[in-house]
Amino acid sequence: MADRRPERTDPPAFNGTLLSPSGIGGVNRSLVLRALCDHGPLSRADLARMAGVTRATIGNIVQDLIDSGMLEQLEARHGTGLVGKPPKPVWFAPRAGLCGAAALGRGVCEVALVNARGDVLDATAHEFDPDADSAAAAADAIVRGLQQVLPGSLDELLGIGIAVPGVCDTQTGMIHGSGQLPGLEGTELVEQVSSAFAPAVLVDNDARAQALGEKWFGEGRGVGSFASVQTGHGLGLGLVLDGLIVRGPEGFSGELGHTCVVAIGGEPCRCGLRGCWETIATLRWLRAEAAALGLPDADSLDASTLVARATTDTAAADLLDRYADNLAIGLANLGTLMAPRRIILHGDAVGGGEVLRAAIEAKVRARMLPHAADAVEISLSALDQRAGLLGAAGLVLSETFRLGAGAAGIGRAR
């Protein structure tokens, strides 16, 4: 992943202040690390201005982190417009903050070794039975993958994060349920992976993990409040407000796809309710509508194919417009209720490219109050599905470095 080096000359302030020089310790180091995660590589002068302290104070903290192997000094940045010697940013070292990361899907497990920069150093994938009546198959796939990608010495490893398509309690490791992987219910997954490796194992919902991936390494970096929305086979939400991931009691928040958008005559949803947003804005709906219209290959249609066909097929163009509108309904409700500065789309919508993004944004704004509409930006994730893996690593980084997200409920799963 390329370094995202800020060109600003007046960085924003920390969400906190450094302790006095006599109290320099874990909290001070965490604030410096949080600033780097939020803004990318920064010079000592940047860090000192952001904290409102002397460069000597910052210098002591930074040097300690360099000596420990956590940070390294990069080459000087030229062309900043500043007088004097160009600043030399500090950034995470290539082997700093090593995390094991796993992202579960229906029948496939992606596993990676990720560093604090957000670089995927090694990755693999394993298939497993998605309909197994226990978590053993998925746990075995994760363990086999981790054995391939983890460093020879686990002393380098901070921990292991797992992104799961289901309702999770990050504090306890409990998976309350998963529509895609029903056998995961309970704590067996975390317990089995924990038994194979010494470092802590953390678990979270895949949509929230994607939001963490965006927060530390993607479109959410430096954005205080944003939403990350998974589209396609399901609709999931990861919400960051004032820098903190919103989880709710026992991890039950974020089920945006099961909010009611069709009050009368709504179709039954797979969750057992009626009129859920998922009944009108997922691939299941899109393919059913395409079949009813007689469009070819309806059972495999997705946003990418639909956008391509819409240029020459009026029926496809009409379906694309309805798909964008249906997606916009839920996103406009989210924008009106929570006012995220940015809504980052993942999954199927990314395949629709700028054509679909622009249509969704226009329809979202048309459904919002005028004073709020222009403040919402719809973007497509550059990380997309890899955001889940990076977010699984972000779980570990947040816990280890006390980077804000931990305050919203990250704990060691036992």
C-alpha cells in the first residue's frame, strides 16, 4: 500500500493532550501512534504542533519508538513550501505492528499477515463447508491459513483479528448468529483459534471490520465521522462517530439492512421480518427483477454487468436507475439520522463504478433535507473487499495501541 503522506502545513490537533515530560509513558506513545494512523507519516514538527508541546518532548517519544523498532525515519519531503530544511517524516517500520488477519465469507476464508502500515505482507485463502453445524471447519481453515502466513517467531505478532459475517460481541468473542455461516454461533471459533496460537484473538462483524480498515488505511483516514456500507448479497454497516467504532450492546448495532423501508406490502426478508432494506437493494432483488424483465443471464447479474448493458438496453437502464434509488433509500435514512461526513461503499456497488456512484449520490441527496444533503459524500472504497482483512488487523492495532476504537468495546476475546 502506498504511503499517504499529508501535504498540510497545519495539521489538526490531537483528540487529547500529551502528559508532562515527567509523565511520558504508554499514553503519550499511544497519542503519537494514533496521530500517525489518522494522518499518515508526519514530521516531529507536525507532531509537536498538533500536540501543542515542544519538539524536545515529541523528540523523546519518537526516538523511543524508533529505538524500539516501531517507527523509522523516512526521507525528507521536498516541495512543502516551508522555509529551511525539508521535514523528515516518521512512519511505522516495515515489521512493526505485525497482525494476523482473517476474513470469513460463505465457504472461503482469506488470511493475511498485515503490518501497521496496512501492507499485506503475505496472504492465502482456504475453502471450508459453509453449512457445517459447528465452527470447527471455519476455525480449521483460519488456523491452516495463519500457519502459512505468520512469521516464524510469534514474538513479533501483536495478535489475530477475525472479521465474521454475523452479529459479534467483540468483548467476549461471542458470535450471536450468522446468516451466511450458521455454525459459527457461540464462542467456539475464537476458542479454537486461540488454542492454536498464543497471541490474543479478537473477532468483529465484517462490516465494522471494513470500517476499521477504512479508518486506518483507506477513505476514512483523518475523517472523524463516516459510514462504511457493504452492498451485494447483504447490506451491512460500520459506523465511525468522532473516531470511535459504534458497536452497541453485545455488538448488535449496524444491522442497517434489516431496517424497515417498505411499511405496507413489504416482501419477507431472510431474517424473518418484512419490508427490510435488504429485500429491495441486494443482488437477490436485482436478479429477481432482471429475470422478470427477461434480461439474459439474470441469475448472475451484478452492478458491473448492469452498468455495461444500460448503455444500449433501455430495460437494463431502467433497472439500474431503480437499483440506485433503492440503495439510496437506506443511505439517505442513514445520512439523515447519523450525519456521517462520508459514506464509503463496498461490494457490488464498487463494480458499478462512477456511473452507479454518481446516481446513488444524487438520489441520496434528493431524499435528504437540503441543509444536510450537500454535506454527505458518497465514495467507492479503493480497498473494497480487502478492507475486511485490513480491518481485522485494525482490531488488533486498536487494542494494542489504544487507538480510540478500543474505547468503544475492543477487548480480548476469551
